[in-house]
Amino acid sequence: MSNLEQTLSIIKPDAVERNLENEIKNIFLENKFKIIKDKKIHITKAEAEEFYKVHQTKPFYNDLCSYLSSGPIVVMILEKEDAILGNRKIMGATDPKKADEGTIRKKFGISIDKNSVHGSDSIENAKIEINFFFKD
Ligand code: UDP
Ligand code: MG
């Protein structure tokens, strides 16, 4: 049965800074994702805190929010069959050292915090995150 989904992807500051935007977008396109919408933005720390509020009790929360607001990011709506899980697979594990060969984080990630990309982890969060960046 067909299960067309949309997910939110972010190219994080470490990757934008290294001019990896097109290379990462090409990986999505090669993997048959459609980039429905995309924009390059620079969010405030308050916006990052809202976006990552599920992590507000974690010890890395403050650094994470400072980092995501430290420079330009590219936010995208990706669409494909089973896009949410499919994106998580090609992103690789949170810690680039533990990510599988061929994944975006293995290829480009610098460290567990500077891991180049974000991807929604569930249908519910994908809706919330898409709405957060693309309200209309
Ligand atoms: N993060 C971090 N230290 C950690 C765990 C996570 O800096 O010990 C950062 C990392 O940038 C990660 C983000 O917090 O991408 C969100 O964490 P999550 O567990 O949701 O990982 P993800 O879904 O991004 O793989
Ligand atoms: Mg997550």
C-alpha cells in the first residue's frame, strides 16, 4: 500500500558553513525524495529553543539551541513513500562515529553536536516541525 509522507529536514550550520547544501540536497534527490519547499534562514536562539523543546530537560539543550541558531540553516520539506523512516536511514545515527557507511552523518558529520542534518522522527513530529517552519 502506498504511504506518501512528508518530513522536515534541516541542513545544520556546520554543513551550510562548509557549502554542503547542494551536495546534501543531491543525496536526497538521488534517493528519490522530492524537495517540496526549501529556504535558507538564520533562526534566533528563542526559536531554536521552541523547535527543540522536546529536549529541554537534556544536559545538551542549551548548547544545542545556541548551535542551531549560530548560523544559517536550510530547512526543507521532503516527500517520498515512507519519507520519515527513509530520511532517518540516509541521515545515519546521531553520533557520526556510530553512523553507517554511506550515510550523510558518516560522510559529513563532525561530532555528535555538529552532525550536519536533522530529520523528523515520527509522523506527529514531522507535522509539528513542518508547521513550525512553513506555516502557510
Ligand atoms: N545532541 C547533542 N548531544 C547528545 C545528543 C544529541 O548535542 O548527546 C544533539 C545532536 O545535534 C542531535 C540533537 O541534539 O542531532 C537532537 O538529539 P536527538 O537525540 O533527537 O538526535 P537526532 O534525532 O538528531 O538523531
Ligand atoms: Mg531527534
